[in-house]
Amino acid sequence: MGQFTPTPHDPDARGHFGPWGGRFVPEALIAAVDELAAEYDKARIDPEFVNEFKRLLRDFAGRPSLLTEAPKFAEHAGTRVWLKREDLNHTGSHKINNVLGQALLTKRMGKKRVIAETGAGQHGVATATACALLGLDCVVYMGEVDTERQALNVARMRLLGAEVIPVKSGSRTLKDAINEALRDWVTNVDETHYLLGTAAGPHPFPLLVRDFHRVIGIEAREQILEKAGRLPDAVVACVGGGSNAIGIFHGFIDDADVRLVGVEPGGSGLDSGSHGATLTAGTPGSLHGAMSYVMQDEDGQITEAHSISAGLDYPGVGPEHSHLKDIGRAEYFPVTDAEAMEAFALLSRTEGIIPAIESSHALAGALKLGPSLGPDGLLVVNLSGRGDKDMDTAVKYFGLADGGQA
Amino acid sequence: MSTLSDVFAAAKAESRAALIGYLPAGFPTVAGSKDHLRSMVESGCDLVEVGLPFSDPVMDGPTIQAAAEQARSAGFRVRDLFDVVASVTAAGGRAVVMTYWNPVLRYGVDAFARDLAAAGGLGIITPDLVPDEAEDWMAASEAHGLDRTFLVAPSSTEDRIEMTARASSGFLYATAVMGVTGARDVVSSAAPALVARVREHTTLPIGVGLGVRSGAQAAEIAGFADGVIVGSAFVSAVAEGDAAVRALAADLAQGVRSGVAATV
């Protein structure tokens, strides 16, 4: 099955996954999302587009990414663990898959300007990279809080020629960056493509972002069959908006015996109220253009998410995850900041791989899940990004500058 | 009982456009918003749009964003909205609600319609709900006798204008510019063209909003539209006090009466 082959899991023509998804956007944007959907429908069956995308993934992003066994980390999980190494992609995370796809679509639509939101900066850096490569103007909206947490990524984006605009409204994090990007888009939609970074937003974004990331799951399935001789018992990925998770899940979605496990940011713990576990603790609502689970109060005001990981700090989630949760095909649970940081240190020390704090949530999930599978069990963990960008956080968290030891 | 069509018919009988003023409920406080809305009614607003302050107002510029934040930090709750609408009704005014859709979903679409109708509200303007996703709202508005104002934009295709007009009642909201709310110096050149396109599809009254702040601009829009919608300028006037709110409403009311023939 090819990366762009339609599946029985595609949304309906109006973008609904069961009751989720759709288009809750101003009328002014409908023409743009219609244009995007029509362009994607043509592109996904156009060999020229598909081949150009594959060429960029191979020759620019460095795909296929490796599948690495992590035996010493696995001793702590009590089961066998393989890592899908999205951290080894150019720009250091899975995000490059989606931005290359959408940047190619932007060119097909004849648009010259790209806007994007970013939380941790991974998507912003990836977008700035794709725009530099393909000669597109790039503006990245980033919550002011996040520009401070991720100053190095701000510098990277600027070096790549992008304009980074700190967003000072609301909670000054990812959700507000998305609000500001939507405001820009509605104002400049004629010449601008909004390169959304996760599998959320109005149709067709959840569909096309998923499809650009399906390569993760397709590769992982082939690799684990070749290396381990069988399918895994579970595939584990972190879920903020949910793009890396939906990408790897789709490689295994028709393998009924493979559990699909999404790990959410539990922050200081669900009881503290300070977390971002939208699927575990949220309720149905519309945010940023789609129906999905959201974190909201009893008045329908969106509440702020909290996570040590800027990339998971989001009070919404992609609509397909809401659907997979409801139909029971995927399961979701949270891990705390502390559990994620413990896994961050553990993988670094045992395997010589410094993971992103986002991905460390998936690793912490694997540590929880492993014992129930036993030594013959097999997990594939999506290592969605590398941790270089998180060193400031790690230095503070572990006191590394003062001789501390993680 | 007044209906939205009566509001526009009465203005048309005077050969003028209707003046529609927006203010968020709870801004700067719940009591304050009631006072200012009463002043807007008394000073010439034929209809007021009562906004529901929302955490993520993607269609709003900085002025209304800040007002919504202020209302929420002053303790605004959704139940206060109905109270504010009832106060407009009691003051002899006519009110519709303008709200992002999530608070309505959370309240329950039918319950929201029921409580709004009970407060004397005439309908809802839905900036981020298009007719394609409005099945529940169609049913609830029918059940409780409320009007549905959907938006059309310069980017809307003819098919979408046709579909949106058919789903609407009371009046249609034409966004004059591609962009978010906020006062602007110049009336968009896209507005007359959009209104002319919309009239090919419907006899519903058409209100034009986004960027209007002066009597002169109101007069210009009254020359081709049935309603002139003013939001951010009222929000800004609140900061200068109630006299400024009254003066703005009076200036705009003068403007809609000096439009170049409101009959197109």
C-alpha cells in the first residue's frame, strides 16, 4: 500500500471521522480549504507529485529513518523495545515529512508565502527549512513563552530566512500561535498557505498531514517484520496534536492484534489540573476548525494546557485520534513531566540517544506498558524527535550546570 | 414581538440603513455592559449585537480580543449573557448574540437557543459556524423561533453565497474585508461588489461589517447595504466613558440617515 492510497479510515467528503472533524472556520477561509482539498485530491494520485515528495524524503530528509533496537533501555521496560528513529531526519524530527509535502502543495497552488505556528519550534524549524529549500517566503508564529523556552530554535528559523513573530495574546503558547496564524491567513489568504503542523484543524488538514506522515508507519512495519520477524504487540507514540502518532499508527491500523498506544502529557498529574491530556480528560468541542476532544471549562472556554514539553502543550487534539479513541482502536493514557524526564535521562544514559522531551513521553509510556507484555513482548516506540533543543530545560530540571547528574 | 425583519423593514421605510452596534457582554463588567448597551439603544442603534467573550477569538483583532479578555477576567460567565440580552430587551432594544460556536456547543445548542429566546434575543450571528456544520442549530433555531445570521465573505463562491443565503434568516452578514475585526480608516472596496453579488441570490437584508468607525463611513456603507455593523469602535469608545459611546452611536445614526439612497 502506498503512502497516499485512500484507506477505509479516510474521513467523509466533508472531513468527518465519525462525529469528529469537519470545518468550524469562518466562511472567509472556506474557499482556501476547498482549494487545498481539491489540490491534494489531484496531487495524491499524480505520479509527478508523489515521486517528487519521495525524492525529497530520500535525498533531503534522509529517509528511510532507522529502526534501532534499544536492549539496555528495554531492561527497564521488561520487554523488547525498538525505536523508530525520526530523530535522525533532517531538522531532527518527524515534522519534516509534513512540511515537505505541504510546501510542494503550496507551490502547486501557485502561492508564494507560507505561514506556520510552532510550539517547541520543531515544526517552525522544519517549515523554515522547507521554505528555504523551495524558495517560499516564511512567517512563523510562536507563543512568547515558547520563544523563551526555545530560543535556539528561534535563532535557527531566523538563520533559515524565516520571520518569527512572538505571540503575546492569551496564554502566549501554541494555541495562541495557531489563533494568530489563522488571523493572518484570513487576511492574506490569496497568496498565503497556512502550513499547519499537526493532524488537527479544518478538513483537509487532518487527512493530508496524516498522509504525509504515513511513511513513518509504512517503514516501521516493514522494518520490524524484517528485523524481529513479527509484528509488535504495541506501537507507542506521544500525542500533543497527534501527528507523529497518527503517522505511525496508520502503518498498523489494519493489524488488529497490534495495540495503538498514545501517550499524553500528564504535566504535574491529572489531579493537579495542570496537564495537557486532552483525550484522557477532555470533552467534545470545537477548537481551531474541527470537532474533537478539547480541554475546556463548563462555559466552553478553552483552558490552558501545561507540559514540560512545549510541543505537547496544546489543549486540543487531532480529530482522528478522538475517533480512534471512541471506536476503541487506539488507547491513550498520560505520563507526568517527572516520568517523561526520567525516561529522557534513561534513554540518554543507556542507549546514547538524547530524545526530545515530547518523545520521552512515549518512552515513559513504554516503561509503563512493558512489564505487562513480559520479556517476549515487543514494542515499537516512535522516537519522534531529538533532544538537542531541550537541553536548556534539562539543564534546569536536573541541575546539570551545577554538577548535577540526571 | 419584534423580529429581525421588522428592524430592517422599519429602517427601509425611512429610506435608510439600520445601525447595528456590537459590544461584548460583561465588558468592562456585566453591569457596565448593560449600561453601555442601553446607551447604544437610546442613541440610535436599531439592533445590538451582544458578543460572548471567548478564550480563542480567531476572527477578532486586538481591540475585541482585549475586551473579551477583560470581560473574562472580570468574571464573565455564559449565564450572564442571557441577563445582558434581557436588559437590552427591557430597555426597549432589540438584540442578537454574536458568538463563536464552542460555548454554544458546551451549553447545549437547544438549551442555548431556548434561554436566548426567553431573554428576548432575536437570533445568533455565527462567525465560525458555516451552514455545512449547522444541523443542530437549524433545528434549535426553528424550535425556538430564532433567526440565523451566517456570514459571507469576498472569497465566497456563488454556490456558497446561494447556500448560505438559503440557510440564513433575518439578515446576512457580509464581511467587508478579508481579515479580522478592527476599525479601519477606509471602507473596503470589496464591500459594494460583495453586496451586489449577494443580492443576485437573495432578498434578505444585508449587513456590512468589519472596519467601520465613523458616521462618514456608515453613510458610505448605507449607500449600498441594508445594515451597518460597528464593533471595535464601540469597544474603544467604552474606554472613554458612556458619553463617548452615546456620541459614537449618534454620529453613526446620523451617518446611516445620510447614505446615498439605501434602496439598491
